[in-house]
Amino acid sequence: MQRRNILVVGAGPVGSVAALACARFGHRVTLLEAQERIDDSPRASTTQPPTLEILAELGLIDEYIAQGLVARTFQFWDRPTRRLIAEFDFSRLRGETAYPMVVQTEQHKLANMAIGRLRDMADAEVILGSRVTGVSQDSKQVKIETENGELLADYVIAADGGRSTLRKGLDIEFEGYTWPERFLVITTKFDFQAELGCCLRTYMADPDEWTNLFKVAGDDLKGRWRAVFNTRPDETDEEALSDDSVRARLARCYAQNADWLHLNLYSVHQRVAKQFRKGRVFLCGDAAHVNNPIGGLGLNCGIHEAWDLANLLGGDESKLDAYERRRRPLNIKYVQEQTVANKKQLEERDPAQREKRFEELRRTAEDPARHKSFLMRASLLESARDAIRA
Ligand SMILES: Cc1cc2nc3c(=O)[nH]c(=O)nc-3n(C[C@H](O)[C@H](O)[C@H](O)COP(=O)(O)OP(=O)(O)OC[C@H]3O[C@@H](n4cnc5c(N)ncnc54)[C@H](O)[C@@H]3O)c2cc1C
């Protein structure tokens, strides 16, 4: 194994995991983060089985499960008629993975956990509050400019998120589109499970306005729900965030008179970088691709990339091209296509088509072979298998 000097830009969940993986493989690692503290806004929590396998390899799995909630099932509902359409059970994946489950742990907890481990390692350094402003490279090394000076590295992992400074600095196109609607996340203590009898991960279809419900542990481990709604394309931020409209949205999802803890509004995109590698710099996670969050796939895919890349960086330089060759098509096939299909599933307007889709879901859930094959794809286990073959 070659011991390399690796600089990771961005201490989100992907950069932190990439840095920890590289450090555990024996590289000298510096993790640079623009902010003084890790962003704890409510984004990813759904962690799929192959990602849990990676967290186990990194020695994080027990702590990760302890800080989250185990969800063995997920459900599809028809929201207007308050009907359960189908339930999928990850126990059907027994024998395929050591973790036949999803764990709902908030993404900032993962970043903080990985950073905690890095701080105890002799050859790893974590620098917060240092924004990267530029990048240049020759055939031997990369130079990173920050607000506080320059740093040199053999390789750089750009995990600096959807608006990646490095991706822009390297002039890599971010192909795709932005959805006209935004996604509103309402965090509430209202107990949807008690009210509806739904499970911890529930997708509710509605032609006018769908809802995704997730229970997370919260920092106090006392539990809270995130209800995700689409906004109307013509709805202003003020309107979407106003008390009246939030109350009405919760009521349409059967949470009458519920209070809320936080509101967050996100723009949503489907974009993939034209290149995942330029010379000695590799794009990873949201810096390389962004997608709508329905299905809980984007961060999971980013962590698979971080792990793959950390494995490649200790090997022969001629093998490094494998990163882009396999990761870009995998993201398009298993994350972009799937999340667009998931969104369509929830918002289908044609009544006959809606019933047809529901019937299809019911039949898939009832047939053991189809149930399992549906979960193999939805859990990214199929993508992880393809990565090994690619
Ligand atoms: C509502 C919502 C729900 C989601 N749910 C899921 C889910 O359940 N499962 C899932 O898999 N995905 C989900 N996602 C997607 C997931 O949140 C992202 O894929 C994830 O945040 C990507 O992590 P990252 O580390 O690549 O980027 P980020 O989390 O964006 O982190 C990038 C980091 O880089 C830092 N940075 C930026 N610029 C610089 C710079 N110039 N210099 C230094 N540092 C810099 C930032 O401060 C930040 O800390 C969801 C997204 C949303 C919006």
C-alpha cells in the first residue's frame, strides 16, 4: 500500500467518512471545513444496509445505531383516503446483508462521530473554520488555497457539497435540472405513528401535495418526526413558512393542532457532475451529484463513493480511473433514475394511473421474490453488488 498525503475538503457526512476511511487505511489526512461547527439542519437520516456495512468496517456501527432508530419496514399510503397501500420489510434481506434494516440517524451525528475518531488519530488533522477558495495542480501534487493560507497534497477529495467550490474551480459542468417546487421539512413532536398507525418511514402519495414521514431520535434521543412536503411552484418562501400554511399542511396530513420545532425549506435538484475526477482531485457526495431526497439515497451513495475512493487511493495510480468509471453510471442508474421515479410515484395525477401504481405496489409487496428484488434496489444493495463487478 502507498501511504499518501490526502486533503479532504468539507466535513459534512461524506467528507468526514472519507477522511476517517483514508486515515484508517494509513494515509496522512487533513480534513478542512469552512464552518466553525457541523451543520445540524434536518437533512439525511435514512441509512441503508450497505452503508451500515461500511460504518461497521469503520468501527462506528454500535454508536451509530445507539444514536438513531432502527426501522425494519417502510410503508406507502394514499394520503387523501388515509389508506395503507403496501408495506416492505427489510427482514426479507436476511442472508444478503448483516444489516437487514434501515437506521434513522441524523447526518450531523455521523459527521461528528467520524470527526471525534479522527481527532484521536496521530496522522489526522481536522481544521474547522477554514474555507477553501481555490485549487491548482500539476502532475505531482495539488495546491489548495484557503482563507488562511495554502496547503499541498498528493490527492484531494472534494466533499464540499452541492455548491462545491472545487467543482466550480475545476470547471466541471453540473449537468441536470432544478425542480420548480421546493421541499418543506417540518420537525414536530406530533406522534404520527400513534395517530395513523404508520411506521417510522412512511411515504404518502397525493396528487396535490404528498408527504414523507420519518421518525428520528433527535439530539436528546427523545424522538421527533420530520414531515416533508412539496410546495407549490408558485408559492413564495414567506407563504410556505407562514404559521397558517404550516398548520394547514400538518392538518392535511392528519396532524390537527400540532406544534412544530423547526421549519426548513430546500431547493431540490437532479444533477450529476460531468466528471468525477480531474487529475488529482476527486469529487465525492453532493459535490458530484444531487437528487431529490425521496427514498433516502443521496447521502448513502456519497458514503459508498467515499469508501470506494479510500480503498483505491492506497493502490496503483493506474487504477484510480476506476472511480469515475464505476461511480458516475451507478449514481445515474440507482440514485437519479430511482429518485425521479419515486417522486412520480407520489404525485401521479391521473386517477386510473394512480390506482394502477398502487395495485402494482401491492402485488410487489405480496410476492416474496418481487418484494425482495424491490428491496435489493431500494436499499442500494444491488448498486453495491454492481460496484464490485464494475
Ligand atoms: C430534506 C432532505 C432530506 C434528505 N434525506 C436523505 C436521506 O434520508 N438519505 C440520504 O441518503 N440522503 C438524504 N438527503 C441528501 C443528503 O442530505 C446529502 O446527500 C448530504 O448532505 C451530502 O453530504 P456531503 O457531505 O456530500 O455534503 P454536505 O452535507 O453539503 O457537506 C458539505 C460540507 O462542505 C463544507 N464546505 C462547503 N464549501 C466549502 C469550502 N469552500 N471550503 C471548506 N468547506 C466547505 C460545508 O460547510 C459542509 O459542511 C436529504 C437531503 C435533504 C435536503
